[in-house]
Amino acid sequence: MNTCRIYEDFKASLGEGAAKSLAQALGTMFEELRDTVTKEDFRMLRESIDVNTSRLDTSLTRLAEAQARTEAEVKSLTVAMQQLIIRTDAVVGRTFEFQFRHRLTSYLGRLLRRGKLLANDELLDVIEPHVEDYEVDDFLRADAVASGLVDGQKTYVVVEVSSTGDGEDILRAERRAGVLRKAGLAAIPLVACEVISPESLAFAKQSQVKVWRDEVDAAA
């Protein structure tokens, strides 16, 4: 507000003193009014900011909670899938083992002539005098044992069956066939599997362990 102009406009009619007082009064009223509006606007703006900030904090909290729930659900789902995979692998492995045992003599026909599937404990009397008890117990865990002729000589085949052949299967087959060899029996270790990696196949060859693969249908 231009108080000087007010003073000049009213000086002639009201006199200098009254015009000055009027100008000062109006100037003071304008300043107070301006300050009041400014403070109220600022208060309203601050309240609006506080409300929006509170809403933002609430939204962020809800988002964090939703993310935590999602992560927990994903973790739970991952665990469930892993358990399902383990169970599925176990079922597949057992099914393949049963199938191989049931058709062992035909599957190994080119390797083992006149093949016959044996119960593992049929050889207990033969092997017990020659090996330690833990070796007998280990041999009894073999997946399959068969007898027949290999190159015209009576031979036993000790089989480890797995859907995926690996180094552990190879070592078990060799170790358990070794129990029969300690008892003076000719024995061949064999891993029967559906698939096997090139590295495991090379390890089997190095260890002189035969490998029967479903897709090949022959002992290598």
C-alpha cells in the first residue's frame, strides 16, 4: 500500500496531521492483514504437507509390508518346489530302479549271459569269512546283484541304479564289487542310469566301472 499517496490525497481536505494519521493507520492495517493472510496460507500449506507426508509414510509402510509378505511367499514357494523336486527325483529313481531290476537280465543280456538276479543275502556265507562286518553291511545295500557268464566265466555284477549317474554311484559300485573280489569271486561293478555327464563317464572308465545307459541300452 502506498501510504505516501494516501497522505497527499487527504492532506488538503483533512490537514497534514489527520492525513498522516490516516495514512499510518491504513498502512498498519494493511501490513497486519497481509501478515495474517501469509501466516494462514503458510499454516494451511504446512498442514497439507504434513497430511501428504503422513499419507506417503503410510503408503511406504504398506508397500514394505506387502514386499515382505511377497518375499515370504516366494521363499515358501521355493522351499515347496525344492521339496517337490526332491520327492519327484526320489520317485523317478525308485521307479527306474524297480524297472531295471525287473528287466535286469534282458538289459544286461549282451554283457551277462544266462543272467540271474540274486537276493543280496544269498552270498553272505561266501563273503563273511573274508571281509569286515561293515563291508558286509555295505554290500547288502547294493541296488542289485546278478550272476551269469561273462566271456564264458561265472561272474557277478554289482549294480548301482540311479536316474542320474554320478561319481558317488561309481564309487559305491566299485566298493561293493570289491567285497566279492575279496571273497575270491569274479565281480564287475556297474552303474545303471538314464543320464550321465561326460566327466562321470570318464571317471567310470578310469575306475573300470561299467555304465549302462537307458538311451544306449548297453553296458559300456
